[in-house]
Amino acid sequence: MSLQPKPSTADGQLQEVFGAPVASLHASAAGPDASPALGRALELRAFLALAEDQVARVRDRVHADMAPDRDMGELSADKLRFDAQWLEAALAARDSYRAALGELLRTMPPPAPQPRPVRMAQMKTAVPLPSAAAPAPVRAGAARPHRP
């Protein structure tokens, strides 16, 4: 089994909405600050990719069975009916996942604004400090040299 996510028809839409490629979205979804909407979107995307893969497999199998160079004696109506049912189920799943993902992306809350660094202004005194508050001389409080 591949660790790379299968491509899906929703990858471009996810990249547009979340502003990063799908591989980066998977990495950020694993982080502590991941939004629940991103996690759900990636989960639906994974289901969609699987359903699309199933559609492609059935399509390719039917095309191979119906190839012009194929022996007509190998054709089976029962097998084609089964493939048609399988294809119908896979297409229904694909359409449902697409609709659910689209609905999630339309209704999810907008991303939280990135916090901007706050600049603190330092207060400056316009009045001079009294001499008692003046800085002590460098040697103030230092031990006196020992005299013999």
C-alpha cells in the first residue's frame, strides 16, 4: 500500500481554499494547531480519492473486456452487469464525497487571522529625575582597597 496520498479531483480546490499543496496540508493537519475543518476536509478528500480510484478500476476493466482485439467468446453479460452495478455504486460514492467536501468548504469558518506582533511603546519621561534617583557611580558600594 502506498503512503503517498492518491490524487483526487478536489486537490486544486483544497489548495485554493487552504493555500497550500495537499502534501503540506497533510503535514499541517498533524500539527497541534490544525483546524478541525482541515482534518475533515482531508478525510473526505481521502474517501473521494478512493472512490475515484474504484471508478477508474471498473472503467479500465470494462474497457479491457470490450477491447476490439478481445475474443468475443470471453464476453460475459453477467460479468458486465456486475461491473455496471459496481460502477454505479462507485460513482454514487464519488458524487456523495464531492458534495460533502464542497459543502464543508462552503460552510467552514474562515481561517483565523494570523496574530500580528504587538509593538509596545516605551514611555519616556520628560521630567529629569531627582539626584537621589541618579545612577550610582561605577565604584559605588565597591570594597575599599586594603591598607597596610
